[in-house]
Amino acid sequence: MTKPSNKLSLHRPVTPALHLDRRGFMAGAGALAGLGYMTVGAAGPLRAQSLERVVHQLGWIKSIQFGGHFAAIHHGYFEEEGIEAEFVSGGPNAIGTDVAIATGQADTSDTDVPGTIRSRAGDMPIRAIAAIMQRAPGAIMSLAETPLTSVEDFPGKTIALPTGLQPQVASLMVAAGLDPDSVTYVPVGTDPGMLAAGQVDGYYGWATNQGVMLMTRGVDINIAYMNDLGIPGYAGVITATDQTIEESGDLLIRWLRAEIKGWQWHLENPEEMAELMVSTYGQRGLDLEAQTVESRLMADFVPIGGAAENGLLWVDPEVFQQGIDFEIATGGIEDGAVTVEDVVTQDLIAAAHGAA
């Protein structure tokens, strides 16, 4: 097994706003138009030009990990495509992102590869249409003086790890000939202080979020990315329902075109994007230093892999096939529960990049 890089190269998800679905809005818009008005979105002031509204449910609070979305708003890229874009903040107590789109509370959402596969296997009619981070920043972090660089280092250790990831790590350990019961797991919170205090040997979080917290506190850490440990996947996987893809494909393509421009601007202007998130678009109380560090680190996750070759937000079905195989191997889903065609389509992001 190849050892993961320990370079800190840098996540995660407030209650969704209520809004009319598109059918409800269009019915209302028609009534107002009959009275001589032009509307924009299900809310907002009356304008001379009508825009189509797209609501995206974020997987976490509004912060720099979503910078490209807000760059596209700030620079008018969505309006250029005839779109009014809304991004609904997520958080620990918020509705699940896939639930938001499956129930019609949002048009698109963000998740990850396992989340997409499990939701589909659980009869939610969703598919991935793009992926922001070509490499997932989820990682097991440890103190530099006692690094956990591979699963071979896990036996006898105490690791703060989400319950949903424990079967996956156990599978990796079995494959390496190790006893998964030799690891003690404890609940993981959003603050990695337990690692800095020496309460655990390893801590799972996003290197782009909790890793930056530790780094800005002066804690020297080792990063073992889950991708490098053997768990495949993207982060910031954008999903929509089959119905939305079928009925509003052109709208989604235009939305993705604006997204591509927004993420490109973010990558080219990381410091300014961090300032915009702190001053204008992000949740109150964001730390500018941490947001700036994380913003710069997006270059290690977004414009790489398939995105480097095919364009930003590229999505490769092979990554999802690997994810399906891994979920079957770890008992997350039954064999034959889903196919790769069920969980991802490359058509929209290809069209957004100009493919015929």
C-alpha cells in the first residue's frame, strides 16, 4: 500500500429556507405576468427581467469551501446564464442534502461518493452531475511526532471517527491482515482539540477545515487522506434528482457553466475570495486567516485529476464504480443494488464544457 502524503495540501457542511417549488413559482409568475408584472424567483423584488431560480442545499455552513458558488454570484456569472442562484446553508442539525432535493426543497445539493451511492440504494432517485473536489480532503490526522500514516499504524490506537466510516476502515484493516477490533473508536466532533490535547491518537476531519484549525493553532500534524488509505471518492459531489435532470437539463447545464467560472475565479484569487466570504457571503464569525489558508489550499483539490484534463467540476463514472465496489465489499450495500448508470451522469458537465 502506498503511503499517503503528509503534506497539508486543506470542510463541512443552518436550517433551510422555505421556498416555493418551481411549478408553484411559475404558476404565481404567470398570474403576475397577466397583471403586467415581471418577476424573478419565488422571492425578491419585481424586476424588468425574469431569471430562473435554482436552489442548492449546501452540506455545511457557508464558508470558503463553497467559495466558487459565491464567486459566481458576486461576479454575475449566474445572471449571465439567466439564473437566480440561492445557496441554503447546512449544518449539524440541518436537513440532509439528498433529502432536500428528493423532497423538492432544493434543486441540487452536495454530498460525496458514498453518500450518493447509499442514497440511491435507499431508493432516493438522485444522481451525481459534477464534482468540485477531485480529491476528498477527508483524512485521519495525527500528531507529527506520533504519525498514523497507514492502516498498519492503527492497531492499539484510539481514533475519533464517524460511525459511518468505521466499517470502511475495518474493511481496509482486514484486507491488510489486521484485526479491526484492535482499534478503539470514539465520537468525533467538529473541533480537533482532542487531538492537540493528546486525548486521541487519530482524528478524522477535513484537512481543509480541521487541519487548518490545528495548523493555525501551531499544531504540527500528519495527514493520512482517506483516498490514499484506500477509500475512493470525490468531495463536493453535486447531485440532482432524475426528474430534475430530465426536465431541467438545459438549466442545470447553464448553472454548471456559471459554477465553472466561479470556481476558476476562486482559484485565481484565493485571498480576495477569502475576504469576500468573511465580509459578505459566509457565516458570521469566520476567521480571515483560516479562511485564507483554506482558500489557497483549494488548488490542491479542485483543479487536479480529471478536472486538470477535462475541465473543472469533472466527474468520472469510474470513481463511482470503485465506490460501488467498495460499498459492496464493506457491506454498505448489497451486490446489484445499484449500477454506475444509476448514480452518475457525465452528460451535463460535458455539455457545460462545450461538448456536443
